Amino acid sequence: MGAPLPLSRLNFCEALTYLDFGDAAALVALVLEGQTPGYHQYFPAQAMTLAGYTPERILAEFFPDTPLTRPAAEIEALVDLSELERDFGFRPGPPLTVRLVGR
């Protein structure tokens, strides 16, 4: 785990879009090899965890007005990669773990 990020520097919306170059390259290869007809839209991202925070707590503290498709207690990750895994077998590398300073 690297140095803690000051809360003022952490933009969760940008943090959720992080994807390791190696994982991005692997995903491109999987998509090109497994092309399916029609239009498909995916949101690839690295799994991210916050030390000491569950997804339920992150949603409550940082995204309180976000409409949920299921109860917060049932959410395992903030970005759902299930369609990428189902369609292409894609799973990103180990989660990026971030610690927050002053929390």
C-alpha cells in the first residue's frame, strides 16, 4: 500500500476509472478475439478498495444521493465488471488499495 491520499486530492469519480495498462491491453485482446455482433457498451475499471471502508460505507459517505439497483449491503464493488467477465472472461488484476488521510 502506497502513501495515503489526502481526502482533498481524491476524486472518487476519477479513481473509479483507473485501469492498469496491462489489464487494459489484455481486455483489448479479449474483446478483439471474442467479437460478438451488435453494439455493446462496457465500463472497464480496476477493482479498488479503500482501507477501512466497505462499499456500503463509501456509498453512504461519498455518494449518498446515488440511486442503487440493489441494497447497499449487497454491493461487493463500486464498479460492476460482471458483464465483462461473462462476455470475455475479463478480471482485472489485484485491487488497488487506497488509504485516506484524515478519516
